[in-house]
Amino acid sequence: MGFDFILLSIFLLFIASIWTVFEKAGRPGWYALIPVWNVYQLVKIAGMRGISMLLLLVPIVSLFYIFGLNMRIARAFGKDQGFGIGLTLLGFVFWPMLAFGDAEYHGQDHDDFDQQRHVNEEKPAAKDGYLDENGDWIEEVPISEW
């Protein structure tokens, strides 16, 4: 009887945490109550394509997918990789920390989503140049102009 109460308490805390995370990300909190829709919303919060949810149906791949999803959710809220690992391995501790802590949703504008942001940017029309490590276009100056 006492163990059932503990499990119920953890379950309710987890639902409240996901509800609050959804609200921080600008989505209705009640999405946390709808079984498949809540996972879809977490995928969208992480900045991933919704169709990638199908990877959850593949037995071993789903473990890696959940790990990657939690890493991207942590980054979308401005947390580091260690926090993402915590979301995966100790979710009953880290999801409430994410929900009720000071984390703010940065979405795809956060620095770890730079790769997606730079994919759609047009590169300047220059014959000689390259993208540096930050994704900025660097024009090489010919030696004759030194």
C-alpha cells in the first residue's frame, strides 16, 4: 500500500513536470495528458521532425533516440549535456528541476541549433572564401591586394 502511494506520487510529479515544461515552451500544459501527442510535442520542443518519432518503434534504436531527444530538450532550455544525461537516467529528479527551476525555453535560436539555422542562410557571392567554425562567411583577399 505504501509503495503504491510512492509510485503514484512520482507519476503525478512527472505529469506536473511535463505539464510545466510544455507551458514554458509555449504549448498548452494539458498536452502532457494525451499519450502519443505528448511525445510528439516533446520532439517538436527539441527542434526535431515529428516523423522521427517512428524510431521509437525500433527496439535498440529507441534507446538512442530517447537519449538524443533528452539531450536536445536540455539544450533547448539552455542546459548542458550533463543535464541531458540526467533527464535520461534520473528523469524523476531532472524533469522537476527543468520544470520548476529557472530554465527558460530558447528553442531553435539557442547556440546548439546553429547548424539548422545556417543551412537556410544564403552564402555571399564570392569566389574565394570559406565558412569559419561559427558559420560566418570569410572572404579571402587575393595576394595582389595586400
